[in-house]
Amino acid sequence: MRQNKNFYHLFTIISILLIIGCENSTDQIDFDDIETNEPEVDESAIQYLALGDSYTIGQGVPEEESWPAQLSRRIEQETSLKVEVDIIAQTGWTTSNLMGVIESYDINSGDYDLVSLLIGVNNQYQGMDFSLYETEFDSLLQIAIDIAGDSGDVFVVSIPDYGVTPFGSSNSDKIGKEIDQYNTYAKSVCNNKNIPFIDVTSISRELGSSSDALTNDNLHPSGFQYSLWTDRIYSKVLQLIGD
């Protein structure tokens, strides 16, 4: 892994919505209200950028229980590496929302050593045209590659199946089939680019709405579920940062 010598920006967004918030649309988000900070950066640390939506910020759990935070701690605990994580994500974001933010933000190629992408559930929830997801996922993945400076420093996490939760139980079959469609497409794109596509959907389905699987909103994963995601993600990421 190369060491980053640039000055990094922190873009951490925490939403207070208690559901996926999929009723949001791009024109409903006031990007001027999003605060940015510019902390000093430890240039010896791995600079990690997590891109996504409510599943990336860990809606409903303490910040330290989100999977990007758990992953960062796991790397630090089990290797000699230090990790600094930034997050660009918000509950309710579609691929369009995420693209709108990234394209308006000054991030240079190679600014980050590791970039993750988990996006699409809100496209599905809102019933947006699947072809839009195909187009914008491709664009977002390329943006992630450009930010990292190399496709070998990027990984994608699958969309969990919220149809197994009480929130989605009334339409679980339809949700599950559509989530599979989104994940199948994303996986195929990642395979073509030799980018790890890490399946957490099966974990969400195995846990369902069992004890400790979800937050109090009966929709979003709990810190415990995120810990299982982290177990699966860690082994793949360890290979990336070891290259």
C-alpha cells in the first residue's frame, strides 16, 4: 500500500431518521447544511473512506458500533496498522444522492488508501428504474477507484435484505427478489473489475428479526449484526491492505 501525503478532509454525516428514509430525494437534501471539518492527518495511517447510506453510518447504533468503525478497530487490533476512517453517507441516500455529494466535494485521486461502497437499497425502496442503478453504480464504483487510485484498494459490500425485518415483512418476497437483482448486478460488475464483493445479505437473512439482530426501529442492523458483517469483511480487506 502506498502512503498518502495529501491533506485529507473529513466528511462525516450522521442522520437522525429512524427508518431507511427512502422518501428522501436529491432535491430534498440541503447540501449547504452539511458540515465539514479538516482535522490533522496521521500520514502513517491507512486513510479509509466509506461511501453509502444508513447501513454505512450505522443508523440507530452508536458510531463506534457501525461496521466501518468496527472494521477499523479490528485492523488496528490485529495488525500493526493504524486506520483513520471518514464517512460519506446518510440515511435515505440513493445512488443519485451519493453521486451528487461526491461530485461537489474536493477529493483527489489517491487521497485514500482504502474505499468501500454499499449503496442501492433506497433505489429499490423508492421503486426507481433499475437501469438508473446500473448506470450510477458503475459511475460510483469508478469514482471509488479514482479516489483510491487503484481498483485493488476498493471493496463493495452487498445490500442486506430488509424484507426479513418487521418493517419489510408485509412485502418480504418482492423485496428479497429485488435485492437479489441489485446484488447480482453489483457482483457481476465487481467480478469484471476484480474487486471484492462481500456478501452480508446472507447474514441479514440468517438473523432475520431474531434477538439482537436489529435496532429498536425493527429495520436497521444492530451492533451485533454489524460485528458479524465485520468478521466477513475483515478477511477480504486484510488481503487488500497487505498487497
